[in-house]
Amino acid sequence: MKIIVLILIVLIGQLQYRLWFGDGSINEINVYQTRLNELKLQVDEKKHRNDRLYAEVLDLRKGQEAVEERARNELGMIKPSETFIQVIE
């Protein structure tokens, strides 16, 4: 009977050791869960950025207004019939 109790205590001790310090321990699971949450946030940010870029691409494909706006703001272009007036404060 003492041998059975001793064997059970050793087995329980080994299982507890693996639970707290071995591979797949509670500490490791918490670290992995934290990392997973960080990665999910990064993925959400990148999805949001991709959605904005996709909407911009669609806008550029469909209409001339977006192309004209970019040409005016980024390249300083004007139409032949327009007059450019710059106000310096």
C-alpha cells in the first residue's frame, strides 16, 4: 500500500512540474497568449490600412476627380484655362 501511495505522489509531482515549468506550462501559455493578442492588433491595423488603400485604388480607377486632386496637391498642376494664385501669409 505504501508503494502505491509513493508512486501516486511521484506521478502527481511529475505532472505538477510539467504543468508549472515544463513544455506547454501555464507561464508559456500566458506568454503565447500575450504575443497572440499583439499579433491580432497588428493584423487589424494592417487590414484597416489595406481597406483604405483599396478604397483609394477604386476611387482612382473610377473617377477623374481623385486623379485631378492628386495632380493639383502633389504635383502642383493646373488646367490650361485656370489661373493659379498663391496667398502667402
